Amino acid sequence: MGHVRDLPQSASDIPASVKGEEWAKLGVNVEADFEPLYIVPQDKKKVVKALKEALKEADELILATDEDREGESISWHLLQLLQPKVPTKRMVFHEITEEAIREALQNCRDVDEQLVHAQETRRILDRLVGYTLSPLLWKKIAWGLSAGRVQSVAVRLLVNRERQRRAFRKGSYWDLKATLEKDGSSFESKLVTLGVAAASLRGRF
């Protein structure tokens, strides 16, 4: 079934409550901490309705989507939509055998919020970069080209920049200049290196 909730794909998907907002076209509010606008696509509304009806008769909800970012995101979105009042488990398995399924049922866990955030970040970056750059590609290169699928590169740039920020060490710094005189002529010198034994002065005559 895939994703049951996503960013709007077209203007018709945008809810009336935010239709007049400029950011709604992208589906990401860049002025509010990059908050995504999630909607249930038209072709998934029937699925969501069926799940809600089935949940009324259930005494437990087991989420068994794939164990990757997308699968974890689907489980999280299902929780947001279904709002279950019954106990909920996150089940993962890697082979469809009776033994594997029974073992997975005995070793359920909670939804991994870190995986959810990873998928959400990549989706938002894909939308912000892809939607804004694709029209430029159409004008400058060829119609129909897409600047989407840029998440890995964009995330890498962000991670590298964040590592540089964290590695930075704040410190104090001063210049030291002196006006010196030799043979009746004065000149300015600037301290360029400082060693254990002596300082080095570079003069400009």
C-alpha cells in the first residue's frame, strides 16, 4: 500500500485552511521550523478508512511495515492517523516463514523516532530542492528534467557543516604592533609568530 500520508502533490491537495499561504505550494512551512504539511492522498483515503473500521474490532495493533526509513515512517503515520486506543507494537521480520513471524511477534519494539526523523528530513529536502530547482532545469537545459532525489547529497552537506560547527573552538585573538626605530628611521612592526624563546617581528620600512 505504501505511504498513507505525504506532502501535497498538487494545488488541489492543499487544505482550504492554508491554501492562501505561499509556503503551502511546497508543503513545507520554512518559517515555522520547516514543519511539513501532511495530507492523505485521494487514492489512500479508502485504505485509511478500512483500517480505522478494522481497528474498532481489534484488541491490539501490530505495525509490521519494512524495517527501513520508509517503513518506519509509514508505521508512524499510521499511528498519527489511526490514534489507536488499544496496545500497539512495532513488529519487524526479514523472512516470511512461520518461525520468523513467531519470533518477531515475541520481540516487538516501539517505533524508532530517529528513523522517522531521518525519512522526514530527506523528504522535506527533496521537496524544497527538487520543487525549486526543477523549473530552472526546464528553462536552462531540457523540459521534464527533475532535481529531485537529492536527499543524500543535501544531508551530507548539512552533516559536514554541522561537524565543522561542533569542531569550532572559541578563542580570543589580538594583534600586536610596534613602532620601532633604527638608524634614525622609524617603521611599524607586527607580531606574526610567538615561540617559547622569542617573538618574531616583521617590519615594514
